[in-house]
Amino acid sequence: MAGVSSTAWTELHCHSAFSFRDGASPPEALAARAAALGYRSLALTDHDNLCGLVAHARACADVGIRPIAGAEVTLASGAHLTLLARDAQGYRSLSSLLSHAHLAGEKDAPRITLEELAPYTIGMECLTGCRRGPVVGTLLAGNGEAASAALGRLCEIFGAAHVWVEVQRGGLADDNRLCYELARLARRHGLPTVATGNTHYACVEERDLQDVLVCLRHRRPLTAARPYLRPGAPWCLPEPTTIARRFQEYPGALRGAVALAERCAFDLSHIDTAFPAFPVPAGETADSYLRALVLGGARERYGAPLPDPVRQRLEHELGVIAALGMADYLLVVWDIVRYAQEQQILCQGRGSAVGSAVCYCLGITAVEPLTHHLSFERFLAPGRSDPADIDLDLPADRMGQSPAREAVIQYVLARYAGHAALVANVVTYQKRLAVHEVGMALGLAPGQIDALARDADLLVPEEADERAPASTPALLVGRALSLPESGVLRRLRRLSARLVGLPRHLSQHPGGIVLTARPLAEVVPVEHARMENRLVIQWDKESVERAGASGLAKVDLLGLGMLRAIDDCFALIAQQTGTRPTLHGLACDDPRVYEAICRGDTIGAFQIESRAQIAFCLPQLQPRTLGDLTVAVALVRPGPVQGNATHPYLRRRQGREAVRYPGGPAARPLVEPILADTLGVCLYQDQVIELCRAAGLDDAEAAEVRRAMSSGRSPARMAAVRARLDAALTVQGIDAAGRSEILDMVQAFSGYGFVRGHAAAFAYLAYLSMHLKLSFPAAFYTALLNAQPMGFYPTEVLTQDAARHGVRVLPPDLRARRADCTLEADGSVQLGLRLIRGLGADACARLEAALGAEPFPCDIEELCVRARLDEDEALALARAGALSCYIAERRQAMWQAPLVARAARERWLPSLRAAVDPPVHLAQPTPAERFALDRAALGLAPEGHVLTYLRPALSHRRLHRATDLETVPVSRMIEVAGQVIVLQSPPTAHGVWFMTLSDETGLINVVVPPGVYVRDRAAVRGEALVWIRGMVTRRGGVVALQVAWVRPLSSLLAMAHLARHARPFQV
Amino acid sequence: MTRRLRPPVPLWVRCHADGCPAVLRRGGRERAITRIAATWVRPAPWWADEEEAPADPLRAARTYYKVIVDGVAAYEIFQSATEGRWYIEKVID
């Protein structure tokens, strides 16, 4: 390579997986490969976005190469142009340009013309692009003069000093001619050439995945995708020798790449992440105004004069906030909360902010932090460089209701217009989707794909190791579909495993909003969200936190289904009692509430209704205070479970095990002060960070620990943290075994655990929901049913639970006139029309309008006319029994209603109707038939449990009911039958599956060992009603069945049928 | 007139140090490649079932060369990626 070392060349045209189905490698893989090949820098030029830029910059920094920021911009003509940022101004130009293109075009179809680029060229370098570039494209069309004109136009727009003629040699037949003509064109215009590789994946081995992604983009199988696949040589990062050979006739292009790379000096610190100033009254600063608001709020909550501990805590917090320059941020959040309260929207802070007395006094959070020993340092601490992040819970928006959360979001977007937008969420391929997509690309039949996707968990290995043998279940699945392991199945597994985790598309974060002092479009590209009136940036939460020198500050406005239910419940209570309860200020000391929690009677309660809580945690923990409830909320999380904290904590709490501290005697002085109140185990993220600080990690390192735990939960980052902490613990004189114990505990938190304040905020809502369930059950269940889907259980389980609590649930009835469930004067719950299957939101709205008007429709015909019902909708109403006000008998209604609807729609004459619809008399359905109709129409049965109707048919077999289990001796083998309401296998369970069965008397906990699961998988996964034999176990007061086998209940019913009909004689 | 050879015919080729073809044997004698007019790569259909054709070199990726031989004859030849053997696919008159 004349005049330039082969290792000096750098790739300036490189797509990552953030080019969304046109790049097969994540930025980290590209950076690692570039470093391994000896590159000194690497540009990232994804299609029309900077989604991967922060990850690229961090990854390059990690491997010691220089990142270059860029994008391949798609012009309105369809032509591609490669643009690179030269400096901070260039970055702002690039970001603004991409924002302009996205905001001018449709979602996923940015639109910008060559002329519109002109205002955004400062600080940018322009490469003429690939074969779809404006210059190369015209050359390929054989129009040399047009190509020359296009190049001249680029020089006018960008300045001749900043235009580079891009040459590529990708192993295509006309490469030679094209390079020759491009070089000639460059000479003619006096421009330099630059050699690029147009990389689409890191290594040659990724070519197959890139081909699959192209198939997904064009929705074609590989066999039909030839014209779309990238032809020629592999489009991976080339080895220096390869690139030298490819361009040996054009050494100037190699030198051009080096010179251009040197010219582009992007750095993450170029991104200005400053927070906007909050408009304060004249004469005030942000700090003084915040102080005044906080002290005012403190006097309301604590009384005047303030107790000393409170005053000292507030002074400390205000001092830290001032030192970190966070007053504006807190004022912005206070303003959002103030707006929500003004609009009577329930709003509560969660997360680490719950540890702040300032936030409590501003009304941002509900739990008093001093009494509950909540740490402020997890929220803000001197020296902390990462941005603050306050999460606010708001009622989740629901169709048909005024959108509370959306109102708050729109308030923020309008108040800080041009400086605020939602954070993105990068949606990645998960196993099931990956199997589905790869199956399509490999040309499998739709039926095969569906069957394989259902078993994606078994099929797709965790690691994409080609040599790894297929597991037995994977082989079984393949054999069942006649797919040999060595053929398509192997390819499917391998490609699916590699596809898992790659970005698929950009969506919105549930509620994260970033705010910047500078126009946001200059900081990060902004585009339209799918939802109306919403803007979203091109960075996800992780990128937002790591952008710039200190990350972008954001506020999370999160929709919480339980807050929606509580809000509705408050409204119903106000309707019943005339007084509307308030969200904050509950004493949390009612023994009746804790008794119910200890029994595990928590279906419908926030955070403590899961199978693990009811069947395992609550009965053993026996919570009696809000502090205990905080522990319960934190205990059943992946972090404590993986860190082996859950079982030891419960044993110690019950006095069955002595408290011991991890790390041995040498570590005890370090560990005991931090873990004493959690009985020697680590339950909260705060404890991990305190431990790191106590071990000697500085603030930046502690912040990295926090990020590793809460942001990406990246095992790789936790491993890096582990290494650093290991060194610190060694300095503290802790031996290898002790260090290993502490490090395992810390590393387990990469599996996710709560901050103590966050758990306390959730515990408060858990208590409140239980208080409402016990004190106002009918209102609570009504609100809960209206807030569906949410929580852990389907509607049917909630109505069964309501019945167990003495709340009568009535089937839908037109006379209630509402799509939502309503609370009747006698305390029963009237199910709403919305629950009827086959009635969409539109039909419900038409029905509400028709029924709301007086007089009430006198017959079905008038109803059909006024609500414009079609036959299917009329039938759905009849099947659910909602037409009982017109026709008492349900089958009769099902016969007549569709005909009436059709007659009304087609305006039949009465004579025709009489001819088509002669009077018929149908038999009344039996209770069991009514149950079946209810299940079909509503997905639930207000009148009873399915086992009530099946029990007589099962009498030939000795089956136990849920209520019998308390009295069955331990280790006894018994049989039960029930409806599966929960089925799960958490990653921490190592292949064990947990089921919750429900029968007419209650719930049964079932544990399915891995061997039984593999053998009886069809029944476990596929059956709604099961027949189980298992051994009774009782641990810590919790009764469960250890399963020996699982069978479909239908097999038992068939046996009963046979038993009845096998008798050789009749009596 | 261009003549396409189906299937491609195996060819003896001697290469330069950089892997490019230098000499080929055609019509019973060695002939010097005086110019490489173009080169390109045809990727393999990796998704084809290898059980059907386990080691068919013609299904592997190919690196093509359009070569001028003895300054007069033009051929399209390629090298199979799996076993490195050379084939002639087109004779261009």
C-alpha cells in the first residue's frame, strides 16, 4: 500500500444492527472486531439514525479506538449519502438534519431533499455514498455528465473542502469500471477519494444472519430473496491486508480514509446535556425558590417548628442539591406533580427519590423517609456525576376514560416545547419471535413455524454456539416436526440464538421524558412517535444515561394500572359515602389488613398477589408493619433470589436460623452495619452500593455499580464491577472465600433488585390496595375489573376471589347501561358490557349512547336500530345473557337476536320477518350449560366455578379439594383436579415449573419438577383443566403438592364416562 | 459469441502470490493471463441443505475473474471457496 500503512486505514461507512434489518452486529461487536484488526478508529453510519451512537462511543472507548459519529442519510429521491460529524458543531448539524428529515416525513420514512441539507452542513464531511449514492447511481446508469453535475451540487452544498468521493470494492463485476470512473471524476473536480468497506457485520461468519435480516425486511424466504441479498464479497470489517489488496490501484483512496478519520474528532462530551432552567419568580434563584417550597411543605407535614432531625436532614439534602445544581430539575418535577394535583390526577414518586425528604416535602413522594430509614444517598450524593432520575406513577390510561397520564405528558411536552421528548425503547428480538422470523426466512411451513415458536425456550440455546449439541427437548420438538437436527433445525437454532437480542425497531419508553436547555433536536435526533402529538428521541434509556459527559436528565411518567384502579375505587367510595379518600396520609397500621396479608389473601393487591408471594413469601414472613411489607415487596425479586437472600431471610425471620454475615469474621465490621436490619442478607440495591463505598470504591465506581444493577443489568458490566470490588475487598484484608461470598451476593443483583425507597413506595400502595379490598370490597373489585388487563390474574380469578369475599357478581345486563362494571346499591358488582367477547370498543360506545338516551329501548329491535348492532354483536349480547330484560330465556334470545338485528339493518317488512322467524320454543339451559355459555361469552362464570359442575362426574375417583389440603398429612400421595390459573418457571427455578390451581373451594399450590415437566409437558402447558397426583409438602406453613404426574382432566372425565357405560347390564 | 459451459469445466490454473490467476491450461497448453478485466464474488447459498449435496464444490462461494488470455481470448473463470479448485464457466468470443 503506497504511502500509507495498511493498519492505518479505517472504516468510515459501517452499519450496525441499529440500521434495523440491514446490519447484523451490535456496535460492541463491531468495535471489538475493529480493535482486533488493528483499526485506530471506526465510524458508525447507520441508516438515518444515531440510535447506536452512544453504545458505539462507549464500546470504542472500552477497546481503545476512536469513535466517529455519522449516518447514512436517505434523501427524498431514495439516494444515500454518507455524512460524518467533524466536531461538536458537526454533531449538532447531523442531529438537527436527521430530526428535520424524520419530522418532515412519515414515521419510519424520513424525508429530506439535497437542497434541504444546506442549513445543516456546518461541521460535516460528506462522502458521495454507496451504489445508491447520487453520484454512483448516475454513473451506474451510464450518465457520466449527470454524475459530474451531482458531485458539483454536493460541493456547492457542503463546500469542496468537505466532499469526498467514496469508492467501494465489494466483489461485484463492475467494481473496476466504477472505481476507475469515480477516481477520474474526483480528479476532474479536484476532490480526494476515500475507500470504504460499507460494512454490514463484524465478521464473515455473520453473513448468514445478515441475509436472514434482509429476508425479514423484504418478507421473503431465502430461496426467493436472491435479488435482495447483498452480492459479492462478505460485507464485514475487512482485514487491513484485504483492504490493501482491494485498493492497491487506488492508494490515494486509502490515504483519503486515513486523512478523513483524522479530521473527524467526535467525542461524547460534545453532546450538550444541560438541563433547562425552571422559570422562578423575580428575585429568586432556583435554589432559593426550592428551599422556600420545601420548608413550606415540611411545615405542613411535620408541623412548626420542624423537629431537629428533619431540619438537619433537609439542610443536608438542600446543600447536596445546590452543590450538584439539581434545583432546576427538582422544580420541574415539583411543577409536574403540582399540575397533576390541580387536575385531580393521582401521582406518586417511586424509585430512589422516595429516600429524599425534599421530595417528600414537595409532595413528590408519599412515604416519610426518616421514619422508614430511607437513604438519600441512593438518590443524590456529593460527587455523583450521573443524572438524577425521578419516576412518577400516574394512573394508567384506559380506553373510554379521560387520559390522565397522557394529559400530564402533554403538559410537559407543551411547556418545554422543542426541549422535551420521550425516550425511545429499543425493541429486540426475543426467542419466540426469533424462531418465527428465522423459520420464515428458511422457508418453513407456517404450521411448523408456529409449533417451533411455541417451544422456542427449548429450541434456542442461550449461547449461539454452533458446536453445542441440541438438548433433548429440542431434538424431540424437531423430530415431532420431522426436522433433522443436522439440517434446517440446526440452522434455525443457531440463527435464532444469534438473532435474539438484536434490535428490531424503535418504540417509546413507557414514560421517560428528557429535557434539555439546548434545542433537543441538536442534542439527539427527534422523530414522531406512533401516538399522536408525541415526539420520541432516538436514544433508549441506557444511551440517555450515558450520553455526553454526565447523561441526560429525565423524568419518568409511568402508567400504573393499580393507581388507575385506586383512582376508580376512590370515585366509587365517594359515590357510596360522600367522601373521597386521599392517596397520601394512610397510617398503615390496621391489624386486620396484616392478618389478611399473612394468610396470603392478597389476590388483586398491588405487588403482593403473585404466586410466589401468596404461596411462599407472605405466609412465612408474616408482615405486621409497612417495613415488613417493604421487605416482602423487595424479597421476591430476581436479585435477592439469585443472591440466595430470600430463603435465609425467611428462615432467620422465623428464628429457624441464626443471623450470619457474608465474608467471614474479617468482613463483619464492614458488612454488619449495612446488613444488620435485613438479618445479614442483601435485599436492596442501596445496600450493595453502601457495601461498595465501605469497601473503598469511589463515587464514580459506585455509580457504575448502580448503573450495572439498574440500567442494563448487564452481566458483563457486573463482572467488571466484581473485579474492581474484589481488589477493594482484598485491601480490606478479607480472605478469598469471604471475598467470593460477598462478590457473589453483589453480582446476583445484576438480576435486578429494588431500591429500599422504591420498595417502600410500592409497599404503601400494596397496603392501600389491601385496605380497600377489605374495607370496600365491592368498590375495590369493581374498580379492579375496570382496570383490566393488569396484575397477575385474569378476570375470572378476580371474580372468583370476589365471590369468596362475599361480593355478588352479576352477569352483564343492558339495564346497567354501562360498558364498565358498576357498583350496585346493594353492594354487588354488575359486570359491564365491555367484558362480553365479540363486542369491540366501538360497539360498546354505540350501546352506551343508545342505552343512555331516554326512553330505554322498548325491545331488541329498537336496541338494534339505535345501537346499529350487527348480527354478531346481537348474538354476543344474547349469549352473555345481557338481553334478559327483553327475553328471559337465553337460548330463545340467542335464536332471535341475530335475526332481529338483520331485520332491523335490512329493514325487513313484518311479513318477511314472520316468515323467516317463526316462533320457536327452546329448552332452558341447565346450570352447567349456562356456565359453558358464560365462559364462552365472558371468559368467566359469575355463577360458580367449573369444578362445581364437574365434581359429580369425578365422584368415582378420590379427589381432594383445596380446603382439604390443610388436614392431609405431609408426604401423603393424593390426587386433585383444578383449573390452571398460574403457570410459570422463573429463570431462578432451574427448570422447576410452578402452577396454581383453583377449584370451587380455593387455590392449590403445585410444584412440577423438571423431569415431570419434560414428560407431561403437553398437559402442563396446554391444558386448562388438569388432574394431578402429587405428594403433600408443608414448609414454613405453606402447603404444596410435589407432582408425580399431570394429566388432562378430560382423560379422567372420559374414564368416568367409560366407567358408567361399561356395565354389561342395565338396572 | 459467448458460450456458457454447463456444468462449469474444471481448469488448471497457476496463481500469483496474491492469489490472482496467472496462467491457465486450455487446449492442452499453458497460456498466460495477460489481464484481469474484472473480479467479483458470488456468495454461496448457505441455506441449501448440505445433506442433499454434502460437498458439492459448485454450491460453495465463488470468486470470479474475467480474464484475457494471450491478449486475445476472454474467459470467465472462478475459484470455489471450499476446495480451492478452478473452473471455467464462460468463453467470450
